[in-house]
Amino acid sequence: MLRSGRFWQYRGQQGLPPARVRRFAGPMTDKQTWLITGAGRGLGVDIAKTALGAGHNVVATGRNPDTVATALGNAEGLLVLALDVTDPEQIAQAVQAALERFGSIDVLVNNAASFYAGFFEELTPEQMQRQLAVSLLGPMNVTRAVLPAMRKQRSGRVITISSSAGFAGFEYGTAYAASKFGVDGWMESLAPEVEPFGIHATVVNPGFFRTELLTEESTNYAPASIEDYAERNAAQREFWAGMNGKQGGDPAKLAQASRPRSRSTRHRPRRELRPERRRARGHLLAA
């Protein structure tokens, strides 16, 4: 089956696997309204700029709207809103504001995420819950709020940024991989449920890109509490801290490759994107 095939295909590879994009095809209109979460830093900024550059309306959201506004500047068709993907009330308010301003939401990009790194025994239950709340339940909450509008207009696309960790786990990444495996299973199951309404689902599995996931704002470490892990813990922290900003993949290229295609373009149900490859001590590296 697809999931086990993906897992073993990439599990045996050394270094970075190719980014993988699973697309479910559907026509898109020329002028669209995009709602993007996590649009204040990293890949979210590049996706927002790509959409604005193509002439689309963009609802750029983040926990700190000032950060989003500073990153994107002033642009025609840009609406900046506060949105914490773990806050149902903020989600509802953002969706309503987007619809009132632009009349529709044609593309939802679930980009907001976090990285709780550490050995499973040392990760606290609260850290595990927070990882799932932001990276799995958060996209679900936003998608649930947007789908009624897409069903009403009988069109739309839901794009969720996952990771290569969604099909092969890695040491020190139990929480993160668990959230991304969940994202992939959810999106693959969602696609046939909403396709009859003209809504199409896309899950993007990038490899090691410079998305700012490894910055202090996005990465949280488990407390070093078990002596048996002490030596490996120190090595892991040094590795991850040292890789921040040095990942091989260009997020601007990833943003371009993740765009929905035009109405006239023939879609394929499966598509692979290959970013710059980088070997890094045998780690399977998360986006």
C-alpha cells in the first residue's frame, strides 16, 4: 500500500530523500484568494510573496501580525491577520474576515508548524501534546473552518506542508515525525471526501530546506533528564543548532513548486520534487 511503500522506499536511503508532493488535481481560477498560516517567517513568507507576485489576494496570518506585516510589506490584495492555529476563536475570526474582505477562500495553505526535538523518554507529555496541537490538530482546525466556504463555492484547494518526516522517522524526532505521519494520513483520507465538492487536497513533503524551523522561535528541546542519553543528547543538540540556516534546499523554489497549477495544465496524482541533496551524518532531516 502507499504508506508502507513510501516508508520503506525512503527509510533505506542515506541522507536527504527527495521532496515529495502528492497532488489531487482540479481546475483553479485565474484570480484566487489564498489564506496562509505561519506567514511571518520562513517558507510562509515565500509562499505569500509567490502568491502576491502572481496577482492573487493573500490573507497572511501568524501569531504576531506585526511580524507578518514587516515580512511582507505593503501590497495590493494583502490582508494581515492574527491567527494562532491552536485557538478556535481566532481561526473563526480570521476565516470570517477573509470572506468579508475578498468574498471567497480559494487556496488554504497550512504552513504553521513547530519542532519539539528530543529523545522520546525525555520529551514531556506537555511537549508531545504541543507538537500535535500545532503541527497536526492546528491544520485540521483551520481546514475545518475553511471547508464550509469551499463547499458552498464548489471549488478550492487545501495545501498542507508536511515533511520528509511524514514517511520516515528519525532519531530525536519522535514527536515531530508522529505529527507529520498524522498529517499525511489525514490529508490522504481527506482528499476523496472533499473531491466531489470540487475541493482538492495537496500534501507537500519537503526535505531539508531553509524554512526557519530550526530557529529558537520554532525549535524546542526536551529537558536533558536521563543520564543514559546524555552523550547522544549533546551531540544531537550541537548538530541541530549547527544546521540552522545551512540547509541545502531553497525555500523560494519550494514555494514556487508548491503552487497550484493553472486550469490548462494537466495534473498528475503523484509528483516528486527533488531539492538540493545534502548528506548529514545519516540523519533523515525534517523540513
